[in-house]
Amino acid sequence: MSTIKIEKKIVKYRVQKPEAEAAAKAPPSEPAKSKDNVIWMHEKVERPEVLVGSTYKIKTPVSDHAMYVTINDIVLNEGTPHEQRRPFEVFINSKNLDHFQWIVALTRVISAVFRKGGDTTFLVDELKAVFDPRGGYWQPGGKYMPSTIAELGHVIERHLQSIGMLKKSELDEHQRKLVEEKRAEFEARTKQTDAFSKALFPEGAQLCSKCNTAAVVMMDGCYTCLNCGDSKCG
């Protein structure tokens, strides 16, 4: 073993482990693989020349111009039983340049999270929980959107559901039947005469805290949502 003389003062040090040294020597562009050669999403997976994408339009009453959200996916293990489609990057385009800086920053952060791999579905809940201090807006059909960022979260949720990363929250047969019965019973008692007359739910329905839809009515002494079936009585 040769001796190395250190001329400078030692201010800090760390122990180089054999496995860390082997990882450092590995090529940086090598994708993460398991023992059965299945490629999983990893930040070192290189971007292919062609990606599969979907574009969604967001038109809000708080802006004169629509936003177009494009989410591009990478197909891993194509042609094998382990084939899966994962989001790789996101772009937002709009004629409105008032918020250009935060739009660019947000798309870069979301794209970076997508490329890290693992469970990226937490982004949906984080974005949907953002509230605009100036107030949100109502969508056609009576669904309340607390902010434009929250609607972006809904767009990403819809996309993840379309590629199979998230399951759609649907009512079971018993809940759907109960909601239909309650809705028919409530509509038989009242008539829609206010601004929500063209909505999908009865007059006087309140906002549901679970699905953000004006569909909560008092039935049998209990507040029940006619959209998602949520009930204060359990």
C-alpha cells in the first residue's frame, strides 16, 4: 500500500463505501432496472425522440384566454408484459403572459417530479388544495374550482386516470341506487327557479366539501351529496 502525503489541512472527510464507489462508476445514462430487466421510471432515463402526449384545454372565467396543458408520456418496457405509460413532462401554453414566470416554473417543477419516478400521484392532491385568495369560480354543472392551479390538478388527475396510474372514484351499485332515489325524492318536492336551474342538481343544494359540487341536500335529517354520495351521517 502506497503512502500519500497530504499537504493541506484536513477540514472534513467521509468514508467511501464499496457500493457507493461502484454506483459512481456506473454510466450516468443507464436506466434503472430490476433483476428481471424491467425498466422503471428514474431520473436518469433519457428522453426518447418521440413521446405520446395529450392536450387539455382550461377555460376559466377569470381570464379572457384559455390555457392549453400538454402532458407527454414515456412508454417503458414497450412490447413486453411489463409495458407501462408514465408521465414525463408537462407544458402550459396561453396567450395571457401575465403569469408567464410562474407557469414556466410550475411546469419545470412538475416535469422534474415526473422524471424522478416513484409515486407521483401526490401532485394531484397538492395542486387541488391550492386556493386563490381572490376567490374561485364555478364550472358548468355546479362544480366549484378554488383556483386555476386546482383545475390544473384536476387535469393531471384525469390524465393519470386515463393511463391507469389512478383509479376513478365511482359509486358502487348500492350507493348509486341510493343517490338516484334520494335525488328523485328531493326533486319531486322542489322546483329549480334560481341561477342553478340549468345545473345538474336541485335548487338550494349546498357545496360538498368532498367533491366541490353544489349537490348537498337535507334528506331524512342528514346532509347527503347527490354527486358523490358523501353523507354526514356516515
